[in-house]
Amino acid sequence: MESIPSSSALTSTSKTLVRINGVMPDISTLGNSEKSERAAEVKRANMTANTSCSVFISYGTTSSNKQVFHLLVDVGEGIIQSLEKTDLSSYPDFSGATTKSSTGTAANIPDAILLTHSHNDHVKELPLIISKYSDQESKTLNVYCTKECHDQVINKFPELKSKINGSGRIAFNTILPNEAFNVGPVSVIPISVYHGDNSPAGSVIYTVRLPEKKKVIVGWDFLSLPDNVDQNLFWNPDLAILGTQTYNAHPETGLISVSDAFEFARRWNAKECYIVHYGGLMDFEDAKNQWFRGPTKAMNSEELQKAINENLKLTGKEGRFKITVAREGMIWTGEKTQGEGEKWQEQQSGQVSLIGNVIEIESLQDYVMTFEKDNKKDMLKLVIEDRINRYDLKFINPHVEKTNSNMLYAKGEKGMFASGPELNLEILPSESLEKEETSIVRINVSKGKKTVFKYDIMISRKDTDDLRRYIQENFQAGIL
């Protein structure tokens, strides 16, 4: 069998889809449908699939050799039926493609499975999918999990022993927290998590790095992360899938809440976030507190989405973070829709629209910069964030250097007793080996001899062009 190309070789030709196979927690945690609007919604829509997702990666340069690698994460109740309903035909790079390890369709049969932990709502259909896989003319199905999870699964499903040791078509691969491993064309890092006092040992979540240099966090069924975890593993994901049992914090559920998800999205700077695993039953307990002002019931999907949107608007994060209540069958492509989050785009007339007075630049390292021009006050607001620190800076009279349009100056904001720090910003060519594709934004914020922030931040060529246009459109008048 032809081997799957490495992730580096796939970067220019591969495409990725992430499908939400199911969003449900253990059904028994939903309560009575007469009391819970969430339970009523689940019953009405006949929602049965537990929380799971699939990562599909297509590769091949022509339609004749187009194939797909299918990585499945968790396989609880209803997942096989959900996969059988998957339709990738509307995506040209996936239509009609088969997996490397199976003659079945890419949607139905995975090449590999990641398990987060051994609770039934995440492993119940593992024996069924292994039997389904064994019927195919294929090679080995690789299942990845921690040793503790492996032992718990084998104790739960002793019939798997003969299939693993007998046919050789099924292989369990032991993984270790914080140690990266490759699964086909993707790189995966498991992170040990705490899933409550009654959780099984060996529970993990995953960061998945895709060939297109994108990152997906599969982060369901956890209550907290280890104190010593490397936070860089979570920084700046393209998609974070978070499992939240309730809207308000209820640690007794063993999962984070939707309220916690807001903080993780901010802390990790997640471009997009999907909420799964929501039940909401424990939020009724908060109604007993007369001073409580949050949701006090188990909401349906529409109500939950509305509550999330209102929170983002209230906290000023609307537009900065996109948090969506996921539904079974949703597919994430990682591509922005026309006009969504675009800084600027070509119009049919051939003209380029203005960027506007706000721009957000994500560096190729750990920084995110947000520039906002206040025309009425002739003020520039600059926010610089990394995974730990946040700098909220304001400057007055921002203007471009007369002889160098790549240099931006701004004076310190005047206070009652003193002025704030001044800004010196310059866009420079990168000295790296990839200098044709990158640039340096040199930022120096200082007050007298005291340095407030001084760093060279590397950005992509596309963001360089956008930042130059932003400066030209908003501060060109300063040259005159």
C-alpha cells in the first residue's frame, strides 16, 4: 500500500474538514423533558449521538489519485449512525474519495481513532466500529489512548482481546501526555486533564496540528488542566471544541461550564470555538440563590446561543471571538466566508474596499495586535496580547514619518499630572530564511528612558500588506 505523505509534503495540496459527529452528553444527565427545555429539544429532534468529531484530510494532486485520511475522535453511542449520514460530496476535494486503509467511503470508516477517556458516552460503539472495520479489505486500524484508558476499555469490552491479538487488524497504541505523535498526516499532542473526582484515570484532551499549519483543540470532558502544563500548546488555535455540561460553573459535573469557555477562548485566543456536550440540568440549582443573575434553567440550543451572544456583546468581545453552539453534522472548513472577518476584499468592480479604522494582526509567534483609530479624538488604541500578558495602550496624534511611510509615531496620552508613553512603530523586512514571506513589526513603547514594551514581532506577508494599507488609509494625513 502506498504510504501517506508527510504533513510537510501535504501543506500545499491538502484540505481539511472537521465534522461534528455528535454533541450529546450521557443522555441520563439531561433530566425530564417536561422540566428541561434542553431535554425536550433532544427528545423532539431524536438526538442520540454522543460528543465526537472527525478530522478529514484530502490529499493528491489529481482527481484520479485523490484520497482522504479520516481521524475519528471518540466513538460513543450514535456515532456510527451519524458517520453513515455524512455527505462530503459538496466539497470538491472530498467528493468520492476513499481512505488509504479501507475500500469504504472516507466518511464511514476511519483510518485511526483517538480516545479521550473510557466513559461509555465516548467509547460505547468502539466494539461495533472495530467489527465494521474488520469486514473491510484493509490494513490495521490504529486506536490511540493512554495505558489507563486502554486497560479500562479492555475490561469493559473483553471481546476486543481476541480481535486485537488474533487478526492483527486492530492495534492499540499507548500514548503519553505531553508527548507528540503522528497519526497519518497530522501531529497530535495529548494533554492530561482532571475530569472530576469520579473520572477515570488517564483522561486527556488533544491538540491536533493539521498539514495547512492550522491547529484544532479537541477539549471536551475536562474540569481543569495541570498547573505545569505548557500553555503554548493551546495558544492561537483555529478551532477549539469545548465540552460544557452547564452554563454556570458547576464543578460537580466534572466539566467546565460555558462561562468557563469564554475565559478559555480569551486565554487561548481561539479564532473560533464550538460548544458541545451541553446538558444544563444543574443550572436549575442556581435559581435557589435570589441574588443570582445568570441563566437558571437548561436551555435549548437557540436559547443557549442567544445567551452566549449577549455575553460576548456585554463584555465587548463580540466580533473578537466566534462561539457557536455546535450541532450534529456541522462541518468546519477553516475558511472564512465572504466578508466574514475579512480585513478587505476585492470587489467585482475591481476596486479594493477600505480596511476601516480597526485591524487585528496575528503574529507568527505568540502575539496578537489590535489597532483602533478614534478619528474624533485623533487617538490610536493599541492592544498587544500574548498567552500571559495584555497591554492596553492609548496614544494621541498618531502620524506617519514624512520620509518613511513604514514608520508610525504617536505621542503619549495626556493625563492630569503627566503624559503617557509614546509609540514608535516600524515595518521592516525579515532577516529570516523566509524573508520573502514575512516581515518584522518593530514596536517600541517608552516613557522617557523607561521601556513599556519593546519587541520585534514577525508577521506574514498578507498581514504586512494589510497593516501597510491600514496605516496608509488612517494616518496618511500625518505626512502632509
